[in-house]
Amino acid sequence: MTKIEIWKDINGYQGLYKVSTFGNVKTPRGKITKGWFVNGKYKKVRLYKNGTRKDFYLHRLVAIAFLDNPQNKSDVNHKDSNPENNHLSNLEWCTHQENIQHASRNNRLKRQGKKVKNIKTGEVFQTIDEAAKKYNIIPNTLIYQLKRKSKICQFEFI
């Protein structure tokens, strides 16, 4: 991990806000902020421009400023699975599927003990894996849809 903090202007907020390789944001008045946690998981920062405020995930600001993304991947992964660690060395661009696979390999997706019900049939499953197997769905895809309460998901937690 590099010990020198490097700062870059935040795209769209040049001359106002800067983001660093350490995962910090510098405000127009020079104050350094580390953001706040959203749902106890990822940090966000609020930026203002022309009287309009907008919230951004801190790890995405770091990745956009410092990491090349030649394959135009959509997600930013925390390599150590710690969303508090927004240091540049801990971030990488990945596809959504790669992000889910990383979370699964690192036991960040909890499948055990989560009963689910098929909304259309009323059928209850003791685990997400059981429901996914019966309906030929990738378990991680079902978890993703359940957690985000996707409108296309035919299951719900019970």
C-alpha cells in the first residue's frame, strides 16, 4: 500500500472537490472527509455544485479517478471484502457477475437460514439454494434479486 496520498479533481466537480488514493475527499474549503456509511455497508459523500447536491459512493469516485477501465466494467470490487477500505490498492473494476462471485468466495453472501417463498405458487423453500435449484436459477442471481427487491423476482424472503 502506498504511503503517499495523491489527489485528483473529481470528474464534473473540477476545481471544487478532490478525491485521494486513500479514499478521502477534499471539499472546496479544504476540509477532508471520509464520507458516511449507507445501510452500514458502503461509504457515500455528498457533493454540491450550482446549488445542487448529489451523493456518490466513495469507492467509485476513487476508482473513476485512478483506475483505468478499458473493458468498461460496471462494478468496483473491494479486494479484501472490507467496504470500509477505500484505498486505491484495495479497489478493482469488475463485472457484476465477478463481484458476486468474489462475495460468494469470501462468504459475504449469506444463504443459510433464509427461507424464501415463490410469490406465484406460495411454495416455501428452506434455503435460497433449494429454490434456485428447483427453478434452475443461479443462487447468487436469486440473492441479488431478493436483496434488491427486483420487480422481476418471483420470490420473497419469509
